[in-house]
Amino acid sequence: MIGLGCDHGGYELKNLIKAYLTDHNIECMDYGTYSNESCDYPIFAKAVAKAVASGECDRGILICGTGIGMCITANKTAGIRAALCHDVFSAKATREHNDSNILCMGARVIGPGPALEIVRAFLETDFSNDIRHIRRIKMIED
């Protein structure tokens, strides 16, 4: 299950990603927002982060104008390793090296085509389980 969240700046891109996930038979839960009216991104970042941290969702995707606010907020939740990615290489690397569990993107930074490629890479890439990466994640958690 993928948890989705956005603010008004990411609303359209979130809906596009939601459709992409549905088309690819990937279950998702939409934690809002549900319109493009101005709203506060921490509400939605916290909801998705809590869902991922609790195991309700396997991973999350958060979108705002830049992705920065969502990423900062999500990373305040214990057990979350949110990564801001605006290219496929970073999306793959953060999964392989950091075992990131939330992808953050900025709808005003990237277009819909690249965003879907980033989502695909994030969801299809597994953690490497390399001992050095496990050690580093443990250091983060401590």
C-alpha cells in the first residue's frame, strides 16, 4: 500500500500519480488534500509519515510545490527516511542505499512525465542490503 499526500501545490500531480498507481494495480491510500485550495502541507506530510511508520502503508509519496517542506516534515517522524528526488538516479540511489520509505517531489520543479518515471524507479528499486548501508541506516536511527 502506498500512502499519498500533497498540499494545494501538489494536488494535480498527486492525482496523476494516483491514476498511474491504479493503472498499474498498485494499492494506494489518499491522505489528502482533496482540492487545490490553499492548505498547510505539514498536516498531510504527518498523516502519510505516520501511516508508513505504523506499517499501515509500505511506502509513501508526498508532493508540494518544491517537495522540501514535505520532506522536512516527514523526516521528523521516527522510522521515516524521506528523500527529495527530482531525477531517476536519485530515486534509485535512495532506495538502494538509504532504504528510503517516502518519496518527496516538487510539482513546481518537475513535469508530470519525469515525475512518473521517478515514482516508477522509487517503487521498483529494492534496498541493496549491503552491510555498509545497513550500518549507516542504523547510525541514522540511533
